Amino acid sequence: MNFLRGVIAGQAAGPQPTGADTIQKLCDRVASSTLLEDRRDAVRALKSLSKKYRLEVGTQAMDHLINILQTDRSDSEILGYALDTLYNIICNDEEEEQDAVTPLPVSGKHKNVSAPDENAQKQADDLGVQFTDTFIQDPEHVTLILSLLEEFDFHVRWPGVKLLTALLKNQCTQVQGVILVSPMGVSRLMDLLADSREVIRNDGLLLLQQLTKSNAAIQKIVAFESAFERLLDIITEEGSSDGGIVVEDCLLLLLNLLRNNSSNQNFFKEGPYIQKMKPWFEVGDDNSGWSAQKVTNLHLMLQLVRVMVSPVNSPGATASCQKSMYQCGLLQQLCTILMATGVPADILTETINTVSEVIRGSQVNQDYFASVNAPSNPPRPAIVVLLMSMVNERQPFVLRCAVLYCFQCFLYKNQKGQGEIVATLLPSTIDANSISAGQLLCGGLFSADSLSNWCAAVALAHALQDNLTQKEQLLRVQLATSLGKPPVSLLQQCTNILSQGDKIDRRGSKVQTRVGLLMLLCTWISNCPIAVTHFLHNQENVPFLTAQISENLGEDERLVQGLCALLLGICIYYNDNSLENYTKDKLKQLIEKRIGKENFVEKLCFITKHELYSRAAQKPQPVFPSPEQMLFDHEFTKLVKELEGVITKAVHKSSEDEKKEEEVKKTIEQHDNIVTQYKELIREQDAQIKELKEQLGSMSSQNEQTQATLMQQLSQIQQHKDQYNILKLKLGKENQSPSNGQGDGSQVNGLQTEELTQLREEVEELLKQQTLLQTQLSDKDALINSLKSEAAQTAEGSAGGSENTELLTELEALRSQVQSQASEINQLKTERQELVRRAEAASSDTVPSSDSSVDTDKVAELESRLAALTTETERLKGENKGLLESRADLEQQLASATSTVAILQTEKEKLQTDVQESKKEQDDLLMLLADQDQKIHSLKQRLKGLGETVEDEDDLDARDEDEEEEDDEEED
């Protein structure tokens, strides 16, 4: 302990040890001390030396410090010292490194370290990376730090957060991989945001910023751990845009989670989070004196909005976010900032860019933006105010670029807006008392500022993008160049400026102006034969273009030559041959004679080889480091990519090839027309087939019903035939049996009378049934005839003729079957008439020989017996029906009882198993008790052998009984 106090207090007795020696002794003390206090003091001393002697502490003490973290988890103080020491040797922050590069007293090759400079800082950074690699060689070390973050003690959690942040800064990918596979690793880090101590929460934000860099998997996990809700709550608590550095950290973390992560963007969009962003952009009337932190916060908030509606996102997700931002009022709030006064220039620029992407491609948002007016007297549209800034050369360059981007986004896929802009240039809509967008564009197009020329040309080109109607309308625009001279068209004025090279030279930056005008002309006449005709109608345009292309100019002019070649190629490709002097063939002959085809194609290909072309093709926003590099527009690069190949082919094609190609096109068009006709015919046939299939389905169902009815009739006829056969047999036997006596004859006659009465009733019933069957048969015949006619019509008009033929065959078979049944019914009818006739004959031949009174009594007796039998039969039928119902109920009860028995059987088996297990356990317990009794007995015997007094259980029981008797006597 005296040694440690001497090291800490700087007391030296004798020769002062070197730093390396001191660190070595401290490491030995940490490794060998058994007392926690000694180890704690040694680790504290290592912490104090870790900044000055970073290399020595890192190389000698790292393993000992990690061992402390693993073994001394119960002492938070030593854990905090160990974590702080590891942080000091791993961290590369500049403020932490001021002392890390100072010379060491004796340290071998490290004793001549120079003063802090760039090389020293680089060496320190490399040292931190090396120590980080050493620490994370075993992934369990990172897992150990994660587990220590669960400690609530401030002296453990805070240095643990800082250490993990330093590890992520030095080796982000490797540490991210370890945390990703660690169970609940990300969740533990998310808990830091809920810590009530602001220091830990704020450092936790910095940790999550490093953790979520360029790792989509971790970003998703963090997002689904309610990160959005927590971060937005922290931003609100800290004062939104008026908050401090904590708000900035939250916004940076949100940007990490959302940028280039479509899953998190969808999750953010589907939740209520876009609506929570609206209060961020509420600014007051007094916007003077914005703090630097507020500017930074609002700038990041605008970037967050842009991330959600970026053009690089999927169109569906972008459109959904744009719709939500309009519905919740966020777009309206941004437009308020746009038109407010006193807003800093960089915030205004970023707001313009944000509004641009919120309205890009969204018709509703674009219409709203067109209706926004600036708070001026008289009110002016926001578009006009912005264009005034764009063509004003005194405005900052980035602001002018932002306004151009906003105008491009307003016109993107917005034919209505394009028409409104072009309409402000037409003679019938020009208002001399107000400034319009068209006037500002024309003014910028022909001003002395080359940047205004370029911006106005590109803006006007976007008003014509993919809109043939507006290209033709713009041909009507007339400009008054000077007093006393007739007006010229806008197209002619643009070509005049191009051809007047000496005047442009005096303006300076002529390349930028000419490039802008050439891009406008290429966009204007592409895919518009009428505009091509107007352009070629000026006799000076084609000679000017050929002269420009054929000249050998400098590097700066080669781009202009390429654009001139593109413009001439468009005149060839979209030429309708309406001008005799400038048909496709004549223009190609002119190129071949004056320029040469190979030279023409070479000049044309120079456009795509230009470095600024590739930069502009990457994204729609015009971002340029300087005004001189502002040459290409994003949409124009798409047009060049589309036309370069077709123009090259068109130039190389001969007239015969073009004729063949036109013939092929005509053939293809004819073929397409034929295919279209066949497609329409097939659609009609499909509809007819579908309708016939429905009719066939209904007829099939009717057929099934008819078959069922016929089967029922067949069964009834068969029953009637059986009844007739039985009656025939009865009547035949009665007629053949002799009359043996008077009494017997009276009985027989009585029975015959009863049977004849019954027979007449049955015959009448059969007649009724026959009439009903005849009616049904006639109905079925009519139905069959109608089905037959419908089937015949269906067979004639549909493709499914085979199915209808089968149906007709079935119907014919049914009809023949019905006819055969009708013949059987007629036969039965004949037999019935014969039976009636025979019955009447038998009744007339049989005369009762006894008195009529006796016959009457017998008949009455027989009738009463018959009535009784009928009643008994009905009663028996009722009982039978009740018994059947009871049987069904009993069967149902039996089924339920069977299932219950099965369940009970299963439970019984389970209980038997439990009983067997209980018996087994009981037997085991009995064996244990027997063993215990045996051991107790042996111990008692040993005690008795040793002379000790041991009471047996019998003696104890007897003593207990005696005590109870004594107690009873005392109570008495």
C-alpha cells in the first residue's frame, strides 16, 4: 500500500522507476493480490497512467483488466476503474490524445515520439485500432461489456457505454457483428434511452449512432424496439428545433435508421410519426437571431423529411409519404417557412429542396404549391417569387440551384402545370400589369448572365418535357426584339443567339449559355415533327450546325459540337419530309459531304463521355460545386441516352434501308391491327363461351332435377304394378274357389263385398294418381322439348358443341324412357279396366241366399273389425315412428357415452399409471425407511456398547403414556 501511495502521490525514495516498470509492478499487483482493496488501488493507478503511458498500459494490462471485469463483478468501483482504463487506451478522440503522444522516460523505440501533429494523431489512431483488434479477438469480451451495461450503477454503466462507443468507432463492422449475434444485445443498448440520468442517455444516443451505421439488420432491430417513438419523445422534451445538442444526436440517429432502409421507412410511414414531425417546423413571425444549434437542428429535420420522399426511394413509398405529408399539414408548414422573412439562407435553401421533393410527381401536392402566394402587396404566386430569385445574379448560387430544382419538381409529370407555364408566354394570356413566370423565363433566357441563361433554358425545357401539346403551343410565342422591327418567334430567337457567336463571346462564359440553349432546342423539337419543320424552315440553321460540327475547335467547344450533332440528328430522325430541301436523305447526304458520318458519330458520342454528364445523370437534384460546372440537366441526360443510338443508326442507314424499314413498320402496324382485331374477336368469343357455359350449367341442373323426378315416378309405377298384380291374384283365387255351403257362401260373399269395396277405392285412387302422372308427364315432355330446342340453339352458336350433343343424347334417352313408362301405364290401365269388369261380373253373379239382415250384420261386423284394424295399424305406425325417434336419440346418447367412456378410459389409464408410479415411490420410501431404521438400530447398539443410555421407542411410548396419566390425575 505504501508503494501505491508513493506512485500516486509522486513520492520517490531513491532512483525513480520508469513508466514501464511501474506499470509492470501494478499489473503484477492486480494479478497476484488476494485483497480486493489492493487490486482496486492498483487498477486506479493504472487508470491514472493510461493516458500518459497508453502503449505500455495497453500492451501489459489489457488481459488483467479483462480478468477484473470477469471476476470482480460484485465491486462496482473496481469495475468502473477497469472500464475507464480500457476506454483511455482504446479511445482516439483528440481531447483524449493530447497526452498520449508525449515522450516516455524510457520506452525503447518509443522514447523519441515527436510532439502532437498530424502524423502523431495518425499513429494514435492506429494504436487505438490495434488495441481494439486485440480486445475483440475474443467476441466474449464484447459480450462481457454488454452484460455490464445491465448494471444500474453509474460508475459501471457510463464507462461501459463510452468503451463500447470507442470500440464501434475503431472497428465498427466487427463489433456490429458480435452485437448482432449476442442474445438481447441490441435490446440492452436500447434500454439506455430510458435511463433517467441524462449523461448516460445522451452517450447512449452516441453509441446507437455508431451502432446503426451502414448495417440494415441492426437498423431494423433498433427500429422495432420502439426507437422512433422514444427518439421523437426525446426531441419533444428537449424543445424540438429550439433544443440543444441532444436533439441533434436524436436526428442523426433517425437519419441513420431511415436512410436507404425501405423497411424502416415503411414502418415510419405506417405509424403516426410523420404527423409528429409537423410541430418541428412551426416558426414565429420574429425569425431574427437564430442560434447556430437551431439552424443545425432544423437543417437535420428537413433532411429527415427529404429521406422519406427521396427520388431514389420506390415510387409507391414516396407517393404514400407525400400524401401523408399533405394530409397532416406538413407541406403547408414548409411553404410557410418558404415564404417567411428573416429565415437564414441555408435553412431557406434546404426548405426549398425539401418542398421540391415533397411535391415531385404528386399532382395534389403540385396543385397546392401552385396555389401558394407570397405575403406581398399585391400577392404573387410563390413560383413567380422563386423564379425571380433564380434569374437574379445577386442571389447565392446554391439558392438559385434550389429554386431551379423546385421548378423542375413542380413540372415533373405535371402536364397541367406545364400548360399553365407555357400559357403565360402566349399572346392571348399576357398581362402587362403583372409579372408572370413566362416573362421571367424569357428575361433570364436572354439576359447577360450566362448562369441565368442556363437556368432559364433548363426550366423552360422542363415545361416541354414529354408534352407534345405544349411543344406545339410554344411555337406560337412571338418576341418583340426592338422598336420598328417585326416580332420573331421564340424558336427563331434562340437560334439567332446561337448563331451570333461574336456577341456571345463578349458576354463571357459563352459555352454555358450555348449549352443551355442547345439543350432547350433538343428537348423542344424531339418527338415533334412540326417543331422540326419550323426549325428547318430557317435557311440559316442547318448551315450553322454543319459548320459548328465540322470545325476543329478547342476542348471547351467539343461539347457544343456534340450538342449541335445531337440537334441535327433529331432533325433527321423526327423529319416528316415536308420540306423538299431538307428531307432525311438530303440531310444525310449533307452530313456525309460536309462532316463525314464517322466524324459526326464521334462528335455525338462526346456528350456521354463528358465527366459532368455522368455526374448529372446520377440524381435529379442539380448539385454543382461551382457555376462553371453547371452544364448538364438530369432529364436531358435521359434524352441523350434515348436518342444517341437511334440517331447513329438513322445516319448510317441508306434510303433503301429506310424504305425497307418503313415497309417493315407498315407490315408490323398491319400485323398489329390484325392481332388487335383477333384479340377483340377472341374477347367476344370468350364472353359468348362464358355465357353458354352458364346456360349449360343451368340446363345440367335442370336435367338432374328431371332425372330425379323420373326416378321417383318409376318407383311409384313399380309400386302400382305390384299392387295390381296382388289384386289380380286375389280375384283369380276367389273366382276359382267353389261354394260349399250357405253359411260359407254368405261369409265368402260378405268378404267379397268388402274386398270389392276396397278394390273400388283403390281403383279410384289409382285413377287419380294416373291422372296426376299424366299431367306430370305432359309437363316433363314440354320441359324436355324446351331443353331440346335450347340445346340445339346452343350447339349451333357456341364452341362447346360436344357438351351440348351429349346433353341432347341424354334428353333423347330420357324421352324414350318416359315413352316406355307411358306404355306401361297404358298397359296397367287396361289391366285395371279388366279387373273392374271382372269384379262387377263377380258381384252380379253372387246372390246372397240368407236374409239381408244377416248380411247387413256381418258386413257391419266386418267394417267394425276393419276400422279397428285400421286404428290399430295407425297406432302401431305412430308407436313405430316414436320408437325410431327414440332409437335415434339413444344412438346419439350412445355415441356421446362412447366418447365419454373413451375419455374416462384414457383418464383411467393415466390414473393407473400415476398409481403405479406412486406405489413405486412408496416402495422406494419404505425401503429408505427400513434402511434408516436399520441404521438407527445399529447406531443405538453402538451407543449402548459405548455405555450410553439409549431409550427405545417402546420406552419412549411408555413414558409418554405415564406422563399423560399423570396429567389426567392432576386435572382430576
